[in-house]
Amino acid sequence: MNGAAGKLSDIVEKNICQGQDMDVHDLAERLGDVVRSVAVAAYDIGYSLEDILHLSMQKLEQEYKNAGDIRRSIYEVVKGI
């Protein structure tokens, strides 16, 4: 998982810090690698990816006052999967 996240971080860092053009397709592939790693880790501990996303939304609701806005934006992304 660290490898996939590291590669993703490298792409973003090169774009933001070094001003290099971002290969959006490569970024999308790296995001897929990270999601796959998270899904496998979730499965290994008896959770689904949906369970993990739900837990994450609950945590955001507890941490932020305007969690409704955050929850809606996350929900809109997740429901498209």
C-alpha cells in the first residue's frame, strides 16, 4: 500500500512543487492502485470498501461542524463508483 500511495504522491508533488504537467491517466491508474490496496486490506480484516468509506464519513462528521457538506460531496463521489 505504501508503494502505491508513494507513487501517487510523487505524481502530485511533481505537479504542485516542480510545476511538471500531470498525466491525468497515470494519476487515475495510481489512484486505482491505492483503492485496490485499501479494498484488499479492508477485506483481510472483514470489512468491505463500502464499510470503510462509511466509517470515514462518520469520522468526518465528528471532526467537522459542516460535515453535512463534506458528507454530501463524498457521497456524490462514492455513488458514482
